Amino acid sequence: HEQLIKMMEERMMDVEQKLRLVKRLLQDKVHQLKEQLSKNTKADAMVKDLYVENAQLLKALEMTEQRQRTAERKNYLLEEKIANLNRIVKNLASPSFN
């Protein structure tokens, strides 16, 4: 009977030791997961900031492209006016040489 009790005590001690080990492993895993959650939260915030910044940059690019198109149109109109003025000057100058 005493031998059976001793065996049971040894098994209980073994089980307790294993439980302490499992508890320690679980605590380590919880700590690791908390760190990962913190990193993921920071990364998520960075992604959101980059998304907002990208949207702002796209809007700025669109405005710049629109300004460029406007400037190109104005430049084209000015070149046409210069060409027309050159024709007028050439026509005015031609009769005076005759």
C-alpha cells in the first residue's frame, strides 16, 4: 500500500513538474504573441499613414499634371500668335520693299 502511495506521489510530482514546464512555455508564447501584436499594430499604423501619404501625393501629381497641360496649351497658343504676328510683319514688310 505504501509503495502504491509513493508511486502516486512520484507521478504527481512528475505531473506537477510537467505542468510548470507547460505553464512556462505558455507564458513565453503569450509574451511572444503580445510582442507580435505590438509590432503588427505599429505596422498597421504605418501602412495607414503611407496610404494617406500616397493619396496626397497622387492628388498633388494630378494637380501638377493639370498645370502642365494648361501651360502646354498656353504655350501652343502663344506659338500660334507668334507665327501669326510673324506673318503679319512679313506681309507688312513685303509691300514696303516693292
